Amino acid sequence: MKKRENSLSDLGLRYFILLVIGIIGTPFFYFVFTFLTVNSVYFLLNIFSNPSSLISNTIIIQNTPIEIIGACVAGSAYYLLLILNLSIPNIALKKRLLIILFSFSILFLINVLRIFALSLLYVSQCPMFNITHKLLWYAGSIIFVVGIWFLSVKIFRIKGIPFYSDIKFLSKDLKKIKFSKKH
């Protein structure tokens, strides 16, 4: 009985956190990761290219402005990784936090390198910029998130399946309740 109550309260807490972050926290992802992403790309461009200047979310390099918008920052991808993480039961808090830190760090690193590489292509007026940008934006972002999640599953030996494991637990719990009422 105690384990069932702990599992139900854990499930409720995890989904409550997701709901709250979904309602009021998504702008927080964009706020934090915009600052980190813009400044990291700016830092890399200053190392590997002519000195650039930074005005808000726009990096100017060789008189060419590169604006890093919300879609570039991929705040929704961070939220999706958080959803995948919190929709799995039976993970200790420390391990859960490590998985979140790992997946966010990998996504951040890949995203900064992606924007850095695209910036260099754009400034050099590479004819492949538009197609590369669109491929990385549409297909790449999905592949990155799925790849990061599968890597997290492998490294941290995650046994559950997002949402399905919770639904399975709830359906078993409901069957137990129905059975106990009959007898």
C-alpha cells in the first residue's frame, strides 16, 4: 500500500511539474538558453573568425548581422527532453537530475556548434547555406533530440518508456481497485 501511494504521489508530482513548466516555464528555457547560446556562439566566432560584435541577440561579423532567434535556441527541444525524462517512473532524484543535466548539455553543445557552423557558412556566402540551414532545422532538430534521448537511455540504463510505463502502472492500479471492491 505504501509503495502504491509513493508511486502515485511521484507520478502526480512529475506531471504537475511538467504542467507548471509547460504553462509558465517555457519562456524561462528561452530566456536562459538564448543568453547562453548567443554568448557561446559569439565566443566561438571571435576565436575562429574576425572579431565580431554583439548587440542583443544579433552577432555582427564582417558587417553581416546574424540574429539568433527563439527557433535557433531550441527551447522547445529542451522542454521535450524534460518531458521525456519526467514521464518515466522509478528514477531516483539524483539520477533524474543527472539525466536532465546530461541531455541538456549535449543538446546545448550540438546547438552551439550548429549555429557556429551555419554562421560561418552564411558569412562566407556559401551557396549551400539555405539547404543546410533548413535540413538542420527541420530534420536535424528531430534527429538530435531523439538521438540524445536514446543515448541517455543507454548510458543511464533507463528501463521505462515515456508515458506508457505510467499508463501501464495506472491501469494495473485501477484493476487492483476494481478487484478489491468486488471481493
